[in-house]
Amino acid sequence: MDAIDRRILVELQTEGRLSITELAKRVQLSVSPCHRRVRALENAGVITGYRAHLDPLALGLHFSAIVFVTLSEVNERTVGAFETAVSDVVAITRAQRLFGDPDYLLYVVAADLRAFQRLYDARLATLPGVQRLTSTLVMKTVVDDRPVPL
């Protein structure tokens, strides 16, 4: 990866809907070489996809929580069952396995506190292998979806 590839990535992280023509202009390449570089970055797995960023508040999701999960056992079967079940809970927008205690960090969105409580009781507390859940409410998001530094 050279300086031109990095410039391409900076531009696409900022504005993923750029046309190849506009991207080429911004990184000072002609269209064909720019297009080849973007495809090579996609094929190499550097660019993993494109998506729209949505505002949860505009969609009626006014409540955010972070849930810390400690499993009763940390073995292949329990971890696999837990991770499969977590993947099916659409209110979990991000799930990360951690070293140490707790075992997982879940980012959850809901319409309000009551909706979160229902989700917590009916889905989160019943996830396979859960020993303990600890949640904290998000007061304010300060940095969100920052581009990867290049």
C-alpha cells in the first residue's frame, strides 16, 4: 500500500459514495488506475464494504446501553453458542469479545428504557452461558464511527 492508496482510503472513509471519477480527481489519478486501485483494495480485504450511516435518534431509538457479559464457562461450546445467539439479537449493534473480565462488551439500542428492560429480561439475560450481565447507560456519544487513522 502506497501513499495514493492511503489517499483513496481517506477519501472513501469520509465519503463512501464518491464516484470513481470524483475519487480519481481528488487523489490526482486518471479514472482507470483509480478504479484498479479501489478494486485491488477491495480484493485484498482492506475495503470490506460500503454502507449508509443511520441516525438512531431519527429512527426512534432514543436509548443506548453498554452491556458487560461474563460467561459461566469460557470454552468452545459455550462461546460458540453465545456468539451465535448474540448475532440474532438485532438490537445489539456491536459485540466484542474481550480479554479478562468481563468476557464480552455489547452495544445495544432501544426505543426507550422500557424497551431496553424487556430486551434485557427476555433476550440478553437468557443468552446461552451468561453468568452475569452488568449494564451502563450511555449519556452522550462523543466520538462515533471515526475513520481509521492512515
